[in-house]
Amino acid sequence: MAAYTTIDDAGLFFNPTLYTGNGTAIGSGGLAVTGVGFQSDFTWIKDRDATQGHVLFDAARGATNILASNSSAAESNNTESLTTWGADGFTLGDKATVNNSGADFVSWNWKGGTTSGITTDGSTTITPSAYSFNQTSGFSVLAYTGNATAGAGLPHGLGATPTMIITKNLQTTDSWMVYHKYLHATPEDYACQLDTTGAAADNITNWNDTTPDSVNITFGDGGGTNSANTFVAYAFTDVQGYSKFGGYEGNGNVDSPFLYTGFRPAYILIKRTDTTGSWWLFDDKRLGYNPNTYRLYANDTAADNTDQMIDFVSNGFKLRTTDNEMNASGGDFVYAAFAQSPFVNSSGVAGNAR
């Protein structure tokens, strides 16, 4: 009989980490953030106290290269931002969006680790310039140059079909594009924009109306995925007991839907897809107990909000709100969730609610 999960300690692959800024420049030592538990290949940072933008870094593009999930702006570089990753965290300069003195920050961190030997096949037409993937945890980050050709194939390294893909053109102000298995009955036709509240929209230029497979992501020739520019892509696939990319229909009641994930979540991202709605971000560190009322918006610069509720439980999460952007009656929603611990580990031992 197969084990319930291959990942007993989710913190070896994903970990939200809190820290307080000290405003110290790199030349004076910077700020060393520790407690991540591994060398991250994708680090996403947000100032919780102020209306500062989200700041995203990854190993494929290299440290000091900045993107913002709340903005369609092209990539920028700042040597006082995230300058290096270490075995247990990262080092920051005095850039205010990552290290404002006295400010409270949250970082979300994903581990890749494999940087050579990516699998290709006869449909592969784009070679990544750099990448890091982890088949155990179902995550990859890929830097590539588009070829502006519909039907182009980019290898993702997951060894399984991606269930969520996020891309950004690094040189233009094209919006972030998001593929999600539950965006629509034919998700390969649709995309949402991470930097906006827009509903899912049908556009062949994103994914060429082609479902990704276990080797390649197929692109159209659009500016958000595959024009003649440089790009980054983050690809994910479901891993039992560790990650889940799902969908649900809202009921408009305080006694809201329960979503089974198979693990106690550490991170949840929710988006309404049939009409406008923000990308709601929750984690298990900012508050640390139920009902969890601390949320941020991936598409917005707002500081932590505390007026909506969600419960993180041992095998999923339960909404406790009637907000139209999380639980409108008849509304369509998607989510991405990563584990704090599996509901049942590989030895058959059940986890605990918090």
C-alpha cells in the first residue's frame, strides 16, 4: 500500500517566516533573516504594517532582481534588496519594501534545488536559461526567453502535469498570467492576472488553448507568456499531503464551505474567478490561531487586514465569511494551499488541529 504522503515535514519545502526590519544597509551588515529552514529558491516578501508593494525574488533570475505581484511593472534591480540566500534564510539591504526599520514583514519561501538535467521531449521548443525544480514538492521556477511562436513548449521539470502556473514578462508592463486547473471547465483557454482583480478571461495567446503535460507548458504568442522577451514562470503540481490547487462554489453563508486539502495549511491563496475579486493571502504565522483574520492581497499594496475569518484545521480550511470575494452565493473560486503538516503522515499517524 502506498504511503499517504511523501512529505512528512512540509517545512523542509515551504515555510512562511516573520521578521522585523532593522533598516541596515548591506555595507553595514544588512539584515540576516533566519528560520526558513532551507535555502529558498523563491522568496515572496510583504511589509505587513504599511502600504508597500509585494516583493518577489527567485534563484532563476538571481538575487537583487525584483518583481511585484501587485504591479505589472517590468523587473527592476536593487542591490539593497534581497542580496543572497543562505542555508536557513536570506540577507537584506535597507530597501524599505524588504527592510524598513521597525516594520513587521512576512516572507513566503519555496525550495527548488535541482538546477540541471531538466527533462525535454519533441514538443520542447524553448530552453530555460536558468531553473530550479523539486519533483518531491511539485515546484519549479524557470527563467526563459520567449520565441513569439504559438505552440511553443517550455519544459517545467515537475515530472507531473502542472495544476497552477504563474508567468511574468520581465521586460514589459504586461500583466502576470495565471493558469489554474479549476479556472474553468477548459482551463487551458483561460487565465487570470495576478496583479489585478479581473475575472478569468479566455485568450488563446496565453496557453495556446493547450493543457500542459508532464514535460512541457505550452504557450501562445502573447505578451504575458511568450513574446520575444525574457520571462519567469513558477509552476506547481498537487502533492498529496503537501499542496493542493482546487476550486469551490460559494454559498453566501457564515457557515461557509469546508475545503478538504489533506493537510493542515500553512498558506492559502484564494481568488474569485467568475467576476472581479482580489487575491486573498492567509498563512499560519501572522496570527497563529483560529479564527485566522490576518489577510493580505497579492494584487494590492495594503497592509494586513483583520476583518474576515478563516479556520485552518488538520485536514483543510473552513471559510467563516459572507464576503463576495471569498464566499458569494454561486460564485466560482480557486485556491492554492501549502501544508504545515499532513493530515496523515507516511507512517499512518494522524496530524492535529490547531
